[in-house]
Amino acid sequence: MEFQRIILFTGLGLVLLMLWQNWEAYQREKSEPATVATPADRGESAIPSAPVAPATTSSEGSGEVPQAPSAVTTETPSPQPVMAAGLESAQKIIVETDLIRVEIDTFGGDLRRVDLLQHPVSVDTPDQPFALLKDDGIDIFVGQSGLIGAAGQFPNHQTVYRADADQYRLEGGDDTLEVPLHWSSSDGVSYRKIFVFGRDSYQIQTRYEVDNQSGSVWQGFLYAQFLRTQVIEDNGGLFFMQALPSYKGGAIYTPEEHYEKIGFDDMFEQALQRVADSGWVAMLQHYFVGAWVPAPGGSYEFYSRVDKKSGAPRYNIGYKTLLPENIAPGATGSLSALMYAGPKEQDRLVQPAESLVLTVDYGWLTPVSSPLFAVLRFIHGIVGNWGWSIILLTLLIKLLFYPLSAASYKSMAKMKQLQPRLQTLRERFGDDKQKLNQAMMEMYKKDKINPLGGCLPIVIQIPVFIALYWVLLESVELRQANFALWLKDLSLPDPFYVLPILMGASMFAQQLLNPAPLDPVQKNIMMALPVVFTVFFLWFPAGLVLYWLVNNILSIAQQWHITRNLQAKTAKSG
């Protein structure tokens, strides 16, 4: 196959790959789950069932379990629950630290809202923080937790707690902030549900303190889960407008199965039920994640369920403990759960669990993307600007592959010198493809030219291009990263299309330095490729287009230099 045809098919293959990714993501968002029998249809409660266990138990042989109470009556005065945004609500408690602003509802002690103060919705609204968790409208994403047991009354996410205050703030001299809620059962057991917040942290610890003043041993289990709805985002009906197809749904990590995505469709079709001694469960979205991380060394069941309310599915994914906590009469004890609710900043993700960094999903090119991001972040630490970091990274990649590129450009320059002779062969042999190819191969062999050598620059760029695409797509560090002038967010498309147009022009200029295909059809298609890529790149992140533009400019400079030297040598020897 001719060298030009390889370049053509390589370029078209890249376009088709990106189109297919966007089309697949668009179809996944567009399609709704098929109607199947859900736990709610079968009359199952949204509260996890407690394992039946003796004083000591293991994850094996738990047996059939009874249903935990569906509601608990409080003995202390509390506000009457009301319906708010489709969820029952009582009193709202506002908590603010240096990084987050949180709303806690005394109905269930749910984490109903988490605003990320350092991450605005957009660069144009710097005072409007991004809401990761929220309970308003149809887009519901809240954190729930509770205690369950085989017998007795336990506080769960349907319990109404009593609060000491409705406003809390982490003061300048404090490193931690505790927000307590209270509830007492009718059998003499008092509970405090305490939320612990830290400075410079997106971690929220939920601790249950149990004061057992009953006449028997208290035995209970803890669960923590997310409640979320699936919202189909409007992209105007155009799948190519969705240029950032990032995963949105559930995920789980266990030491045995490692990182797994549990999508909304997966949860709808089959309930998750997995036993492990450690791990985490999470709900992911672009740039941000909410995760429940149990303490290692225990025994846990990771689960999911789907409840239908008013025809709109609500998805639960979480975990519950399988080893009971036993508290003697007159004694106190505690159970705790840890949540991370924040951006996918890799330095922060490893703090609650090292494996949580896997939520920054670079796909199958992770071995290439991870080093690229590490180098990019190192450069940013020096220059302090992500745009210039991308330019310097492009230069480093170009230097790394310089020997291969130089050999390829020499081959292309020699191929261009052969164009008149190749055209003569084409006129001589006409439509006899076999004799034409045989004569061309003899000419290549005589002049010591590899006709396939010129495709190496593009072949080398493709994995790096895709890997950097996922780096710019998944790395929250590049979200709203300012470069210069009108480019205020490198993770979004260029609002004035300047970079895509310059990139298309650079592709056209690069083709002028390459040998033109002998086939007129191939020649026309090759000349149309810069236009096709320009249109497609209009919806790509500006940072990615910047990389491609700089790479093209460096390639043009290198190719021009090599071609000029080769022409000078040829003229001198002639």
C-alpha cells in the first residue's frame, strides 16, 4: 500500500474513533433503562437489612436476614418532616469550612448538599460554587447513612434527629469542626450522629456514638450509601456537541476485583452484592467524585438497589458492615464511616484510600496518560501556567521522538524529489497497477527509500494525542485553567475558534511539504482532511487543540529544515 494511503487511512481512522466515542456516549445518555421489576416494585424497603449474626460473625454463612425497621419514632421533639424536592426534609443545618459548604438535613442526618468553594460553576461565575451533592430539582445526589440491627430501634436515614444549632463554621484557629445530632430510642439507648470536618480537606467523617442504658447488649451494624437520580443532559440533539464524553455513574473497588464501573443500567438490571474486607464505593461524574470509604480490615457487603418513585428511578449504591458492634449495658461505643466529596485531585484522592485515584479514569491508555500528566504537572509547578505547560510538554515529546521524526521527514523529502519520476512511471504504465507498483518498488530500492517511513510521525502522534485527550478530559487540575487572552478555560472549546482554524491551516501547510499522492482521488481527499479536522476540532478542548497546533508548527519547522538541507546536498552533488 502506498505511503499516502496509509496517512489517509490513519487520519480517517482517528476521526472515526473519536466520532464513535462521542456517538456511543451520546447514545448511552439518550437511552433510558428498560422497565424491569425493581426492589420498590417488590415492596422492599430502601433501608439495608441487617445481617443475622452471633456475638462474633464472619462474611461467610450470614444466612437469611430480617428487614430493618422502615421508620423509627423519636422521643424528643423535632420539626415535622415535609417534602422538599422529592425528598422528605426537616431542619437544615449549614456548615462551612475553608473548602466546602454543606447542608445537613435532620431528617435522616443526610448530607443533602456539598458546595465546592474553590471550584466555581464556570469562569464567568466565580462566586457560584459547584454543587457536587444536592437535593433540589430532579438532579438528586445525597449521602445517607445509618445503623441497623436484627432487633430493636436504630437511627437510619428516615430518622428525625435533634440539632444543637443550625449554623456552624470552621474558625481560623481550628483544624477540625464537629457537628452533632441527637436521637434516643424508647428502649434506653441514646445516639449522637457526629459529622467531623477538617481544614483543607474534602473528607467528612460520620461517627455514631452509642450510649447503651438498656438492660441488654446492644448489637448493631452500620451502612452508608448514596442516593442519586440519572439526569439526561440536553446537548441540543447533536451528538458531536458532546465533545467531552466522561463517565457518570457508580463505581466500586475491592482488593479481589479491583476497579469496576457500575453504571446506572447495570444497577437497574442487576443488584450489586459483593463481600470484601476493604475497598470503597463511589458515584462519579466529570472532574468530581463522592465516595464512601470503609476502614480496612473489616467485613463489608457492597450493594446497590433501584427504587422507583413517581416513575423516576432512584439509585442507591453503598456498603454495610457484616461484623456487629457489641456494646454492653451501661457502656458506650462508636461506629464511623468516611466520605470523600470533592474534585478528582490526585494528591487528595490518595489520602482516604490510595486506590481512589483510579476514579481519574484515563481508559486503556492509562500507562501513557499517567506519565504525561505527571510531567505536565511538574512543568506547571515551574511555569505556573497550564497553557505554557502544554506547549513545553509538546516540545519535550517532539525532542523525545526527534530521531524517528528526522528519519521519517528525510524519507518524505526524498519521496517528494521522486514525484516527477513517479508521475512518468504512472503515464508509462497507465492502468497496469502491477507493473506500476513493481517499477515503483525498484525505484525505491535503487534510491534507498522506505515508502512507509513517512507515516511514522503521524503513527507516533496518535497514542500520545489520545492519551493527552484523556488527560485534558479527566484532570480537574486543568478545569478552568487560564492560558492567555481569550482562552480562560483550556478544558473547554475555543469560544472564537481561533485555535482550530490555525490548526487546520498548519495541517494544510504541512501537506504542502509532503509528497502529493499520484491518485487524483486520494489527492483530493488528503486536501480535504484539514477541513474535516478543523470542523471536528471546533468542539475539542482548547488545550488539546493547542497541543496539536504546536506539534504541527514544530513538525513543519523540522520538516522544512530537513527538506532544505537535502535539497542543498542534492544540488551540491549534482
